[in-house]
Amino acid sequence: MTDLAESLHNLLQKRDQLQMARGVFGQVSVYYPDVYPTPRQQEVLFSATHDFFHTYYSAVSAMLSVIRRHTNTFGEAPTHSIGKFLTWWKPKGIFMDHAYPLLEKARAFRAFLDHKESHPPYTWHTVGQNGLTKIMLVGAANAKGGIPEGTTKHPSGWALMAPDEDLVVSALAVQLNALIPEIGANADISRVLKCTWAPKPTPDDTGRGYPIFAHRDVTISDIYRRTVNTNVTVSRDTAPPRE
């Protein structure tokens, strides 16, 4: 769970860095009078986009790692393919009608970036979409005119647009609402219930019983009251009457 929390935190940091890279676009010289990225800014945006989707893959892997440790709750999840895992998780997750296409597209985009040996060669461009500058991968069709699964037709052959990073983060983070409560609902608390929840009085405590934060709903049988008297001395300078 700690690894999952850290992975999601890193994903948020990469999202912020991507948006910062996009936010520097503006007129920088007479050669670039419009609000389009310079070649150097394009390279920074591509690097930030690559880092974000690489970290996304790590966050999904961390979530899978948590699920694998709770097979009594979720069953046996696929372990050798994030794509197969997302398909397996689809009926178990929440808002998956909207979340699954985003999660799968983000997985596919990362696969094109990091597994070049398994995908056709591509080049990348920056394009405007809904007022935002994004990275788009572009490649040629095969000898029969076919294009890779998940891509769209393009004058050069095929294209794959980077999905929106904010929507990807939301689609993944919301799955914690289907993950953590389900683990808690099916947790074996028999060992916890055998613990002795005894108060640990201090020398200042008199009598028995004082509030304890319990691990489950309980009924308070004893109420502890304590009266504390505090003396406060206040010093004040008095101004002359004429003032």
C-alpha cells in the first residue's frame, strides 16, 4: 500500500511537470512570434510526456501488486500483462465505462513509447487539441496498408494521440474506491478482536477509563471527566490620558 501511495504521488508530480512544460509556450523571439512551442520546448514536452506515461505504468503495476496480495477478495489477477489486467479489472472497477478506455489508451501509448521492438517505427509531433498542445505519434502503414490496433488513420499512415493526463490520473485514482473498501470489507479481523484494548493511565490520571480511539464501533461504558484550573497573569501598559 505504501508503494501504491508513492507511485500515485509520483504520477501527480509527473503530471504537474508535463503541464509546466506545456505552460512555458509563448512568444520567445522574432523567429517564433506565435504561442507555438519552439523545437527545444517540443523536446521538453515530449520528455515530460514520456515520463508521465512511464510512471503511469508503474502506478498500475503497484495497484496490481496490492490486488495480488488479496486473492481471497479479488481472485487471481493476470500478472504478466497490464493490458490483460485492465480487461480483468473492468467488471470489478468503478466508472469503467469512462475509465477503461482512458486506462487502456494510456497503456497502449506507453507501450509504443517503451517497447519499440514490438511496434512499428514512429516519429512524434506536437499538435493542438482542445486548446492544448499534445504529443502525437505518427508512423507508416504496413505493406498491405494496415495500421496498428488502437491507432487512427493519418495522411502518413497511422497516428496515436497522447490521452489527457488529468483524465488518466482521475480514471486511475478513482479505482481506489473499488479497491480499498473491498479489502476492508473482506479483511479477517479475528486476530485484531483478540487484542486487549486497555487504557494506559499516566500519573496525572485518576480513576479508571478515559477516551480511547477504538478500531471498531463500540459503546462507551465509562465517562472520564477532569477539571483543570489555569491561572493567567496579564500585563498591560496604560497610555497617558491625553492620548
